[in-house]
Amino acid sequence: MGAAAVLAGSRSRGPSSVLKCQRIPEGCSRVVLWTGRFQIEEEDGLRTAHDTYVLQVTAFKAWSVLELPTEPDQPGAEGSTIYHVTHFRTRDGIEPHAAEESVLDRYYGTIALIGPNGKSCGRNRLARGGVLQLAECLVGGTSNGIETGKIRHSAAPILNFRFEYGPAGVQSHEESARAS
């Protein structure tokens, strides 16, 4: 009876709430990530959709006074990379192979990831299964940016992502989507 209780307890556990967070590597010029499918309400009823985020690395950084080094020339402060974000939504069509893709928004922002347990992986990190958190930023003039306080979240957890290392802007998202 004790073994049956242990087996029953192990089967009732859901997926692990611990994410395998990956730091966005140095030299990465662009990150493309896809969310899982979710339902959206439209005038013709419920439709299934998924989002794609294209994150272009910029030279801008957002700084926090909590990250600044106390001594000059000391390592530690690196700032948060500010990305140019293009947010696409693909709505599944009523007929097979009739998906509709549109650009929802473009803006600058820092990224973080929130796990199922509500804890963050930290900035500039990604993991499958976490919700993307984007803090909008204002940029310009210098290499610094300022967070506006507006926070956005992905509509569904991240399904997959890809790091790209070529020169930014060589192949657009639309071209790579058509090629696949």
C-alpha cells in the first residue's frame, strides 16, 4: 500500500516549474521567438493564434542604480540590453493553410522571463515555457535608454526561440517565414 501511495503521488505531479533559463549569448544580433497557441475573441468568434517576437539587439542599454559598480573600473555592471521589438500575430484561418499574419506593434524594450512559479529568470535570459515580459523603453541621443514603466507580457508561454548571429537586417522575418 505504501508503494501505491508513492506511485500515485508521483503521477499527480504536473510539469516542473523550474525553467532552464539561457542567457542571450554575446554576439547575437537577433532573437526570434514563438509562443504557444492561444484563443482570441474576434467578431466572427473564437480563433486560435500564436505570436512571434523578433528582438533586434541595439546599442542601447538600460541601467539600474542597483547594478552600478561601487568602484571605478570594477566588473559587475553590464546594464540591460534594449531590443527593438517587432510583435507579429498569426491567426489560424477558418480554412486549412489560410493563416493570417500581421504586425501588432513595434517598440524598444528590455526583456525578462517569468516562470510558472512567478519568479523571474532575470534580464536577457530566455527559456521555453516561461512568459516573456517586455518593459518598454525610450531611446535616443546617447547609448542609454529609460524604461517608461509600461510592461507587456506575451499572451502565451514561449514555445521555442532561435538566436541569430548574422548582420542585423540581412533577411527580414517575412522572408524567412515565406522560405519555411
